[in-house]
Amino acid sequence: MTSLSYRTPSLDDLASVEEIKQLKARYCYYVDHQDWPRWASLFAPDAQVDLSAFSIARDPVTNERIPVPGFTFEFLEGLSAYEWPLIGRAAVQGFGESRGSLNRRSVHHVFTPEIELSSQSTARAVWPMEDYGWWPEGSKVVYMHGMGYYRETYERLDDQRWYIKTSVVSRSWIEWRR
């Protein structure tokens, strides 16, 4: 997301960027604490979320699937089998609650984003990320460690708060264990 022209950001621009950073921090906190109603409240009412690439890493240059020793692509694709994209807050919350029932624990880290304000009420960002997941003994898998990117758009609504409008995850590396 490079811009051909550069201008000095205004204080309002900097405040918007900081608000979006805080929004993403709450996203990670609510997911890791399985607070699905609050997680869903971070999304625009008509948000679209696509986590279909959750389970398989792809080479960021060639887009080829990266194998994980001991796992077939079909098995890994089955881990994220869901109707994508999720549309709307209710679908986002329902997805979280269905995943939360698996007694999975997670830790999500996001790193320095590239955020571009496209207007006073719209923005987009790329967030480098790393996450860990642990499932109870007897689950299909018991551990996951992945790295990749969130690609998101944001919208400032009438209440003057920023919300996630679209969110897509892509992985460039992932480790699974049974």
C-alpha cells in the first residue's frame, strides 16, 4: 500500500490511525478471552470476514500451498470448513461462539501495521501477525503456531467510531501438531 504522493498527516489522521490500532488490539484481546459479543461489536453491521485460509499456509510470492509434515491438505482444509465469508455481526459472533465451544486457548499477536486512510471515514491496513492455539487432548489437533497477515478495511460510522468492515487472513507459515 504505497502512495505516490506524500503529505504530512494531520492530528485527525494520527488520531484515526491510533483508534484503528486500538480496535485491532481489542480484537486480539477479545478473541483470546473468548468474549464473542464484544469481539463481534468491533465489526461494522454488514462486515465481511474470511478466515478460510486459517489452516493452510501459502508461499507469499508463488501462492503455492506449503505442506505441513504429517498432515494432508484435505485434513487441514477441513479444519476451516465453514461458509465463508461471514457476513454481519451476528454471523461473526456465532462463529466465535462455535469455535469457543471447542475449549481452545489462543494467543494472538499483531505487529506494526501499514495503515492507509482513504477518506475521513474509510481506511485499510495490513497487519503482520502471529498466533498460537491449543486444543484439549483428544481433539483433531492439539497445537497450532502460525504467521501471516490480516488484510482489513475499516469504516467510521455515525457514532464516529472505527469498525472493521472486511477482514481476510492469509498465512505464510503454519505448524500443526496432533
